[in-house]
Amino acid sequence: MNLQFTRQQLVGGGKYQPKTRIGNWNEDIEQNEYKFSKYLEAKENGQLVSHRLAKKSNRARQRVPLTFKPDGEPIRFGDSIMLGSKHSGQFLSVEYSDKKAWKLWTTEARSPMACNVFIVTRASEENPDDDGILRYGQPFCLTSEPALRAQGGTMLPPYWVQAGAKTLDWAIPAHAFDGLVVGSAGSPGPADMASTFSQNAVFVVEPESRNDEGWMAIHKALPVTPGASIVLMHRQHNSALCVTGKARKVEGKLCHEVFSNSVRRTPTAAQVFSFVCSSSEAAGIDRRNFAALDVADVWVRVRELLGSDGINDAIAEFEKLGCDSRGSLTRSEVEEAFACFRLPIHSSFMDVLLDSLCSKGSSTTVSAVRAILLGE
């Protein structure tokens, strides 16, 4: 148990008048003054926990444009959309945080905000369709709204909605899934947003009537339209985004957590969503002017932070790693080497640097890293 007073103060407290100063009174005063000065400094610099929470909330709740779609017009790549759940009547939303992965929930918020608007993105830039229309059975991705990732007017790389396969070691109570069948063969996998692209972020659209005989021949290559009942299937495993009965209250309103669960022949209502677009042309106009992130500027900043001595140390570190891997460096090795220097830059900028050196799944060489660090 932590005592409010020291042992010396407790023993001699009854022998002195209240105005008598005993014990470590001077140290206590200095400690309280120091704590108060640190509080004022954090308050002035906007570093209080309340300030960070308010900043995070304001960023996630800022109003953003939603793509305007006349009746019957299909969804296209690049559209800003919302995803409505048939099960909960709510909309898919991201729990914005400073972590590497953001949880997905459904909330009652119906206004288009940075946290509940997503961008329909191509899964691959190879051989894009001429019309840019999203069709049933076509691979695609969902990325975060640009406002959620902007820093000082500069648009950072997006986050990607991803779904994991069923796992055996992720035990979740069966009652949390509100009628969904959770067998002993495995539990639903995670569904969240990640800072880097992977095959877990690739989905295909299937109709709610996927149990009907011949549905694939009927819907294959047909355009996906707003309001249509769809299932967001993962491309590699037989699972889809699913709204669970696991809920929590946020500002007095229930929010339901989203997982990735196996789809049987007939999808449940918890696995059925629909694309939602704006019915107002004025509300769909994007008047924002985000600047594209210049990788060269990020490298200039890294060289300034390292300094001449730090650049030489970094090159030596990369050369040491290159000797172990015969001159080639993987993305994880490059990230590990940079982590040794504890550069005070945003993790998103580091992701940009890694992407410029090592594209998805590839590696780089020591000579390439040396040339960039030296500005050659």
C-alpha cells in the first residue's frame, strides 16, 4: 500500500503544530512544482492525452466527399464509397489509431466521414480494364480515405482493408457471433486495416444469391451497382467480411466488430453488405488539393537527420547485412537497419522509403542503398 506521508512525517506528526514544516516538505513542494510545469509545457505544445484523443477524433470524423452515382450507374475504380451492413443496418468504419493495424467496426454514423469512407482500388495495375468498372468476380481492394492519412496537406500511402483466414489458436466465445456457426475446426479470422499491401487485402464481389444454381454464369463480369446485396469474398480462402454480435458502446451507441468468417453455400445476413454512394452531385465534388508525396524529399530529410557521420554508419550497417546475404537486402533487413538509428520520422514515411527500395516482395542491393544515402 502506498502511503500519502513518509514514515518520518507519521511518527512526528502529532508532536508539532499544523503550521510546522516537518519531513521532506521542501522536496514535496519542488516535486509538485516540477509536475505542474511539465503539465503546462505539455498543454502548451498540445501533447496532453486529451489533445491527442481530440486530434485523432477530429481527423477520423471530418466530412469527406462521397462519389455521386445516378440510378443504375455501376461502381468504378477510384470511387469513394460506404459499405452498409444488412445484418446491423450500420456502416463499416475503421477505428483510427497510431498502430500498424486498425480494427474494423460497423457504426450508426450515416454521414460520410474519413473513418467510414473507402476507396475502391485495383488489386493490380497490370492490364487494367478500359472502362474501369468493378465487376462481379474481379479482384479489387478497399483502401482508406485520403483525409485519414494526410499529413500537413501531403497525401501519405493508404491503409488496406484485409481479412485473415480462420485460425485455430484465436479462441472467441461462440455467443459473441449472434447466431453464426463457429465450429471447433477454427475461429473467425481478423479483419482490419494494415499499412502495407498483401494478398490478404484482395477481395472479389459475389452476389447474395451465390447459392442459386448457375449464379456464376449469370453474374460473372456483370457491373456491380450501388445498393446491390453483395458478399465481400476473400480471393484466396473461402471467407468473407462478417459483422458479429460482439458490440461495444461508443458515445452511447452500439458498434459491432467485424471479422472474417467462412461462407457456406448460403451466406448469412451478417456477411451481406452493399455499396453506398451519394445521391447529391454537389456532395460528391472533391475540392481538396492534396499534394503527392515526393520520395526524393523524404530521402533528403533522412540524410539531414542522419548527418554525415550517421550516413557513414548506416552504409556500414547495410554492408554488414549485405555480406551475410551476398549483397542483396530484403525489405525486413532494410527496415531493421534503419530501426537502429531511431529516426524521428512518421512510420508512413518509412514505408515510402522501403517501397522505393524494395517493391512488393522484392529485394534491393547494398550499392543501391549506398547511392541513395550519398545522394548520387
